[in-house]
Amino acid sequence: MKCAGCGVALQTVEPDLEGYIPESVLISRTESKEPVYCQRCFKLKHYGVLPSKLTGKIDFKDIKQYLDLTDNVILVIDVFDFNGTATKEVIEKLKSKRTHYVVNKIDLIPQEISRNELIKWSKESLNVDSSKIYLVSSKKRSGINRLLKRLSDEKEKTFLLMGMTNVGKSSLINALKSEDRITVSEYPGTTMKTLKIYDEKHDITFIDTPGLSTNNRMTDSLPLECQKKITPRKKLKVYTINAKKNRSIFIGGFVKLTVKGDSGANSPILNIITSENTTVHETDPEKATKKWNEWFGTLLVPPCQNRNLEQYPWKKIDDELFTGEELNISGLGWLSVARGPARVYIRFLSDLKLTKRQGLVGPTTFK
């Protein structure tokens, strides 16, 4: 028997291993014909606690064994980290499949960005027809009915849900079924094994999977509690920087961006879009250099507690960004150039993936 929440095989012997459930509870739940959850899922649902060693991920090299299960795939993309969760490698692997692209968590997008803008930008970013793109909020159930109707029209009605850790695959299935069966949380790696869920009302079978891991997103470098803390729950914050002189901007403690200022009428203007719990701090470059280590994990979050800069590997780049361009920092947010050009010097955690892209945010969006 499998846990109804995360898909692992249930066992009653080893409390510290996956799938554990007290024997008395297993018997009681089975006799009552209620869904049976392992102790891990019970603690997640009721107390928000996840043991760090009991998490599930799929290494990218193992993706084929899951894709062999069906030709219908739902790729779930986190709008907060579009480039980090809709990578070229994943898109390439899905070319031979009938793929539906679900852009989740649209409730986080600032209201200044319209739905039509988001659809157009997603279409161009994914290079697929807009009819295959669905904007949804599993949390708010926005866009769910349109997606259900489209899935119901397919001849083959078994769908594999794929996506990076914490994009909301399990939440999406719960929203599609209008029930809270699968265990969901703000921790990456909640789903541990494949889990089949049948929707009788629509005659659809969903196969939930553990999240893919590429180890280049911000959450991959943080302990579980800090991952949970910086996961956005509200609309993303927008910070506007007008660089009339040289300025350094910290995005958390792991990214220091220094922009060359211009005292004239064409000074660079940057918008930084990130989670409500990630620190954005602007200061002069000299002070930034002196104070970075002191602020790292105290004023500057993430990390979520004081750390030493020297224990992390770092990388430097410098580039010129033009009006309308953006730089996505995987799992941390993105910066958008409202007025360029902007010469930027960036020092960042070397494991992070930075992607230059055409802007989702228009130059006049937040004016």
C-alpha cells in the first residue's frame, strides 16, 4: 500500500525511514476506507514539519524512465523562476511528447503586468503555440477550468506531471480534482515517488512525480527552513533603483550587483522583482564591499542566519544591459532594465544560473 500523500510504500517498522505509519493507525485508516498517509505527510499537513532526509528529487539524467509512462505531459513552470523551471534541456526532452505548458503561481505577478502580456511573453520564451500555454494559480484556482476542459478533450487521458522541485505539481492536481488529497508544502521535494490519481468526474488519470533537480537554483543552496522562508506567498515586490551615481544593490546576500551611474538625464533605471522575504538593499560600492560579510545572513537574507562569505564559491561577470532586457537569477527573482544602457558588475554564488532574456516587464510598466 502507498501513502496517498507522497506515493511511498507504507511500512510500520522503522519510524525514521520513509513511509512509516504506526500499525494501529494503518489498521484504523484502512478499516474506515479513508486515505492513508505516512507519518511524514501527516506532520507536513498538520504541523508544517519536513524531515530534511525525507525529500524526493529526480536527477535530470533519469527523466526518460518517467517520460516512458505516457505520451501526454503537463510541464509545470513556476512564473517566479520561469527560466530556471522551463530550461532548454527539459523543453528539448519533451519535443516528442504531447505537452501542455502550465505556468503556475500567476497570483504572484504584480498587477501592472497584464494576462495578455504574460501569455505573449511565455509564447515567445517557450517557442510554442499559445494554445498549449495555460496560466494558472493552483492556490486561487484561477485558470483551472480551462485546463480541465482541454485535458478532457484529449483521446489519451493519462497525464504525467513534470517540473522542477516546488513548482506546484501536487497543488495543481489537488486544484484539478477540487480536493486536498496529495501532500503539498512550501518545501521542495515533498513528493517522493510517482503517484497515480484518478479523477472520476473527468475520467482523467494524473501521474504526479518528484521534482526535477538541476542544482542551479537559489533553493538548492539553502537548508529547508530557509527555502521555506524565501518562497514567495504574496505578490512579488518591486524595487526601483535610479543610478544617478555608482550604486551597489544586494539581492539577498548571494548577489551583489554594482551599476555604473550617470548623473545626467539618462541615468540607468532598474526594477528588481523578488520575494517579499528576500532583502534588497542599496548602498554605495565602497560600503558594500566593507560590510558584505557582516551583513551576510543578518541584514541580507538569504541566507537565513549569519554565515561567512568565504565558505561559498563565487563568480564574477560584467555586462551591458539595454532598455527592455532582463536578467533572471534562478530562484531569487529578476532585474529588469527600465532605462538603459546599464553597465553592471555582478558577483554571485557560482552555483546560481543567470539568464539574460527579453523583458516580461515593459520599460514603462512601473512608472
